[in-house]
Amino acid sequence: MTEAVKYEKKDSIAFISMNRPEKRNALSIEMANGFVEALKDAESDPVVKAVIISGEGKIFSAGGDLEVLHTLDNSVKIMEYMKQAMEIIKVIRELDKYVISAVHGFAAGAGFSIAVAADFVVAKKDAAFVCSFTNVGIIPDLGLVKKLTDNLPSAVAKEWISSGRQVPAEEAYHRGIVNQLTEGDVLEAAEEYAGFIVNGPPLANKFVKHMVNHADEWSSGTNDLQETAIQTLLLQSEDNKEGIRAFFEKRKPAFKGE
């Protein structure tokens, strides 16, 4: 795997870290490819139940690598860069496991996009999020416009995007973009936050993630059919049987994803 991405496993959590601190973790094609490779490794590992993404050094990520971007002098090169970067977002969304982003310093531009593409966001209290795209005359990419418009009033989304101002983590928390704030080590906080995932039912969590992510694409009828089919499957699972046994035995269940 590329040196631009660090990948470690601890117990049932995979840690993926952007590792270009000298470039403020700016997103290169090499990093994008390594990021996707690491996510897919976590996906295929039966021991891994949750993924935490972060950035090395003083910040989460400054976004796209401007030194690379300004050399992309035709549509083919630009499209290839965008395609590779967008693959990170697609894989995070479709991963069968929950992803938590641990944000410190700031997440700007594409770094903002990657941070909020995760299922959950844990941030240092003094961190910030920046839609820096308009500062260089472009629009947010990697799905950020939709993410913000799906989760914020339209006037707020437009302000965050068009002003390019730093949005403090506390403001993002109160707007529902951040799940938890911490004054301590953000990786430790994210690992602790992952407790309900690690101790939860992997099969049910997988289906919850996909149902919520695709809810706005389905009609009520389609949702009902999906829900019924999934519940029929889960009611026959070993995890469901273990959950019921644990309930009657007044203990915590030991889910195995079976």
C-alpha cells in the first residue's frame, strides 16, 4: 500500500489515516487509490466491525492538491483525477461497515467532503470545516453539495458554500453535521464512540446503513418491501437468537454477524 495512506487494525476497528502531513494531507491520486484500497481491505476482513478515518499531522485534510490540480490542462486529466477522488466517497457510502471520521485542525475542500461522507463525525472542539472551493472559483465536489443540502436549511448551505468561511466544529455539531465533540485526543474519542458499533449486531447495522443512505431514492412502497425482506432475513439470524437469549438472561448480547 502507498505511503500516502496509513492502515492499521486494532481489535475490531480499522484505522485509515491520510499520511501527507507535509502537504497538509492534500488529496493526490496516489492517496486516493491507497484510501480506496484500505477501505476495501477493511470491507473484506471479517474481524473488522468499524472503520475510523483521520489525518496525520496538524490537520485532517486541506482538500485537493492544488499543485497537482493546476497541472491538469485538459478535460481527460481532470476527469481522471475527479473519478479517482470520487471513488473514496462511493466506497465509504457503500461499505457494509460503519465509517467514523475523526477530525482535528480543519477539514477543507475535498477534506470536508471526505469527513462528512463518513457515517459519523467525531471532531475536536477547536476543529473547523471549510468550503474553500469558491475561494479558487469552483464549486464543492465529491458529493458535498448534496450532503449539505440534505442536512442543512438551503440558506445555511448556500452561506457555508459561497462564503468559504471556517465553520467551527461546535456550529457544525449544532447543525447536525458532527455527531460528537471532544476536547481530548480525537482518535481516542472516535474509538470510544465506535463502542456501540463494535458491540452491536453487524448484520443489522449493515442494513440500517444502506436503508438510510438510500431512503430518499425509494418510494414508501419500495421501502416497505425492502424492510420486510430484510427483517425476514434478520429474524432467522444467529444474532437475533443471541439477542433474545441475552434479553431473557439479563446480559449483554455477543453478536457475531451471523
